[in-house]
Amino acid sequence: MDGDYISDLPAELKEKILVELPIKEVVRTSILSSKWKDFWTSIPILTFREGSTESKLTMLVDKVLLVHQGSILKFKFDSEHPCTEAIGQWMLNLSRNGIRDLELRFSGGERSKISSRLFSCLALERVDLSGCIINIPQDFQGFKLLRTLSLDNFDLTGISINNVVSSCPLLERLKLVHFFHEGCLRILAPNLKHLAIFGDFLDLSLQTPKLVYACICLSGEEDYKKFNATKAGEVSNITQVLGCLHNIEELNMGGSFIDFFDDDDDDDDGEDRPQGQTFWKSKATEDRLFKCLEIVNILYVQMTELSYRRDESMLEFAELVLSTAPVLEKMNIIDYEDPTVYSTKVNCLPKLPKKVDIVFVKTSDDDEQY
């Protein structure tokens, strides 16, 4: 039987084939036949990954964007090298092509500066930036269509994270990882359902009535010490956070939010520590904090000076969840060393009448738990 059946495929099927190929292979399809010659120039999804030198990779992006026709709905660029100078022109081009999904990831040691032209891409529904310095214009009015925002290993200049989040009214998923924030981190997002935060911050305020998933961790021993030095009068900030968890179905907790559960009054520096356990228990029992909770992940980070206190805090927190979460199905105890050392103690804790699957997971610094 004769015939070029691949070339005769419907346009939507050919498009699905091309978006799964490396961009160089996509360009090479132009030599297959006359029906393929210019087809690649109109595919709406462009993905560029490290596979050549920095200069060749940026030249490839420039060439593809120059000849591309029609809308570019998704643009993904993944490189070890910063491309600060080229990004400005790319953003200008993408803003004119109706970009909805943007992913820029720089995995090398140097962060790449993101042009302020990014904020002229007003049709964006998803933004994922990693290894970036982001300069946000003071007159930025927000991404009105944005539903997912993920920022990893980043630094902001211009306006704050607080203002960025509050200016995206449709935001449903927010991930902030490996960052420093001075002052109170305020997450004002009425439609937010999925929240993951892992960074260097002290105060957190949530206004997220629809939240169903939360992962909240403070990182590092310095955060532990700063957090435990919090005066009792400032505890209301943490209880306010707890008040936003009533609809939570999956909860990841670690770092100082677990340490806060310890009721020990004798801090190393002689200052009184807040009665965190009292607040947790009050919220969990009287306010039915965990009534919707199905999965809980407890991230334990062992430190030599504080390991005993953290052991006790983790066990107390695990017991509280097991005894107050009526629909709980699974509890993961996660550690960077050997989580099985807690198995005997955890398995001896009183549990709900229904069976709960308790799993001990060893992880590494490279694994994401958020």
C-alpha cells in the first residue's frame, strides 16, 4: 500500500506529535514533505531544554520565535545558564502571541534576571519561575487571569510577594520555595486551594478561605531560634494561620510550625516560649481543625542541640492529629536520616477507631516535600 499516512494525519494529531519532541527535532520535520514544511512554525507549545552551549540555545530560541506564526500558548525554557539579555526580547514576543503558560527554570549557580516585560503578558494563567531575580514594576496591576504561580529560588525587587499575590484574584495554586521575606508574609487569596511555602520568613498571615492543601515549613536552625523567641503576645499570628486550615484535606507541616507545638517554658536564652501545644489542641478539638484531613505529612529535620525537643514535639503533634482527624487515611513521617527510629513510639500512640496507614519515609535534601 502506498501513501504518506503520517503527513495525512489530522492537524491536531500532528500537533500532539510535535509538542512531545525536542525542539531541534521539531524544526527538522520541515524536510519530511511539503505538508510538514511550515507546519512546525504554528505549534502553540514551545519547549527548550539544555542540550547545547548557552549561545546556541538562545540563538535557537531567537530563530524559532522569529519565524513562528500564530499563538504561543505555552513557552518552557530550562537551562543551567542565565539568559538575562535575551529574555527581554522573548517576553516582548510572547506578550504579542497570547502566552498563557510560562515556565523559566535556571538550575545553575547564577540567577537570571527576568525582564519587566514579563508583566505585559496579561493573558498568563500559569507562571513557573526558578532561579530568577524578578523586577516587578511599581505600577503592576496584577495578572487578572493567573491561576497558578510557582516561584523557586527567587528574589523579588520592586513590589513585595504580598502585593503580587493579592493582585491575582483568580489564583488557586501558590508555591513559594527557597526565598527570604522580611516582615510578615501575607497571603491574601480568596480563591486559593493549594499552598506550599518553604522559606526564610518569620511571620505568616493567611486569608485563604478555600484552602484544601497546605505545606508550610520554615527552613534552617536560625528560623527555629527566631521562631521560638517569639513573645506570647505574637502567638495570635500563628493561631490565625491555623484558622485557615479548617477545610484542609492534605497537610504538610515541618520546621518551626512543629517546634511551636512544644510547651517547654525554659528556652535557651531565658525567654518564655509561647504555649503552642495549648493553641494546637484548642484548635484541633474545640474548633475541629482537622475534620476534613485525609493525609498528613510531618517533615522532621533533626538538629543536634534540639533533637530531643523536636522528637517530643513531633510525637505530640502526631498524637493530636491521630486523635482528632476523623477521616484521616494516611500519615507520613518524613526524615532526612532514619525515620524508622520513631516507629515504635508513633505506633504506640492512641489512634482513631478506623485504621490509619502510617508510613516512615527517608528523604534527601534534593527531594521536594512541598
